[in-house]
Amino acid sequence: MIDTGKLDGAWQQLTALRSQAAERPLFPGAVLLCGVDDKIIYHRAGGFALCYADQHGTLLPESERVAMSIDTVFDLASISKLFTSLVIMGLVESGDIELDRRVIDYLPEFAAARKKAVTVRQLLVHTSGFPAEIPLWRLYGDPVARIRGALVAELVTAPGTAYCYSDLNLITLGELAARITGHRLDRLVADRICTPLGLADTGYNPDPALRNRIAATEYQILPDRGMVRGEVHDENAWSLGGVAGHAGVFSTAADLARLARAIIDRELLGDTAWTQMITNHTARFPGHDHGLGFEINQSWYMGELAGPSTIGHTGYTGTSLVIDLQRRAYVILLTNRVHPHRGWGSVNPARVLAADGLARTLSAR
């Protein structure tokens, strides 16, 4: 029996952190899940999935607010990158893609702007030379033009010479997977990840019938979308129809726990592919340890769980997944920190509290 007292303490601190500023809480609500092996040892929800009417923080009438619950569905934001990376590694395993082949061998138009040397591996580990992002949604008029805009974008550094976390890397990989297979990324994620693992609440563009279970994100003025709920928050992913390699996946804490167990147990892929995914490929760029999709040993959100065998990812909307492979444990913190405005605060202190709570629980066993 695992004593979860330290997790209770972490949850109380996390809840206090959420409400420490009455006018501008760091995040309206949260779901915390911790697990070891196939056992969920802690699962709590607090705050609100929806409570604001506009970008200024005008509170909805109490009757219209929606409480957070343990099965609330969240926009995962950049945790979506892990799903894309798993699809890509499946295609590597099947021989359809080679990690050190040039991207132009699969996407000829990628050769524009002196990108001929960029490899698939460099896209996965963010050393391609791409800038962090470009506003495809604003620069181009339709999804086809936006994808082309990503593929022909210019580099800001020579390939392999610097680390720069870029959405463009994963947008490109999502298009590469679709081009190779003839299927859209949402179908690939469903067929290769969600269905085999039984992730019933995970996918892109959630059914409108689920809207009451979905955490609201931002009240967007530009583009003029109003309160975003049930559609992807990221503007580029939204402008691509909600399906993109860098963002767009919605899920629950329970489904992410199942994914974490699959990662720990090396399901979906063979040992060689998994070893590649969790190996640090960016040792020459200290502080930016990165596997093929996973971030590694990042104490700024992994807290006391951080180490060379700890992997994970965060999402801009206030989400995070941390997996301690050595101790076969995982912590999932899902918040709607951009509700109603992305500038209200950072969820990083809460991420560290959650990770520290699990680390101390494991140490006390």
C-alpha cells in the first residue's frame, strides 16, 4: 500500500497556488493523476473547466460555470507532438521512413530555402534550424497553402548546429506521415495508438456531444473565435482544420495514464524504436536533452523526478506528462491555464509541485 500523504500535501499546495490571486488565478482548474505500474495511486480534480465569459476575466453566473472533474477532456497542445512522434517511429520501424534520410526524399518541396540537408531525425529532436514558429494562420489563406508555407519556410540556423524547439518540425512530420501513408494524421493516430490502447477519449476534433466535458481555453480576439472550447486552441492547428503534427489532440488524465503505461512497457513499438525514442540525441546542446519526440531530464517541470531516465512533454494550454522509466511511475497534470487569457500566468510551479509530490512518495516507500 502506497502512502499518498505527500501527494495530498502537493495537491493542497497546488490548489492554493491556483487561487492565490483572486483576480487573476494562475489557472482556473486542474486534474492531477499519479500512477505506478498499472495502478493509479492518486487522481484528483479541482476548480473549474469553464468559469469566464470573456478575455477580461468576467465571471460567468454560478449556474453557468462548469466544475472540473477527473474525466474532463483537455486540449493537450504540444503533448500532441508525442503522438506524431510515435506514428513516425512506427513508420521507421516498418521501413517506410529512415531517420537519417533527408526530408526532401519524402517531401520534395521541402528543398526550398536551402533545406536540402535537413533529416527526419533533426525534425524529431528540434535541430533542423527552423524558427520556433510562424503564423501560418495569418500568412496564408487555406490549409493547403499553410502546409506549403511550413514546408518552404526558411531556416534560422544551419541544420544540426543549434537546438530550437519548433512547431514547424512537427507540422512537417505530420505532413510527411500523411504523404507516406496516404492517410491523414488523425486516422494514423487513431489506428496506431488510440484504438490499440483503448484510448476512448483521445483524438482530434472531439465530437460536439463531448463539449460539456471539455475544459475551455482562451477567449480569442485575433483570430476572432470567442471562447474556445472543444476546438484546438493553437491558431496554426485550428487553421489546418484541427489536425496537425504539433497540436490538436484532446485527451483525459486516465487515457494519458494508459499511454504512460504503454510507454513504460514498450507497447506499440519494438525495443529498438523505443530505445531510440528515449535516448538523448542532443547531448551537444546542454540543457536541451531530447529523445525522438520526448524531452528528457527537464527539472523546470519534472522537479525531483528529473533524471536521465525521466521523459515527458508539456503543452502550452497548461498540460504536462512526466514518466520516470526507472521507477515505472508517471505524473499527469492537466490545467486550463490559458482560460480566459494566455497571459495570466505560468503553470510551471504547479508542475514542479506535482512531480515533487510523486518523487517524495516514491522515495518514502
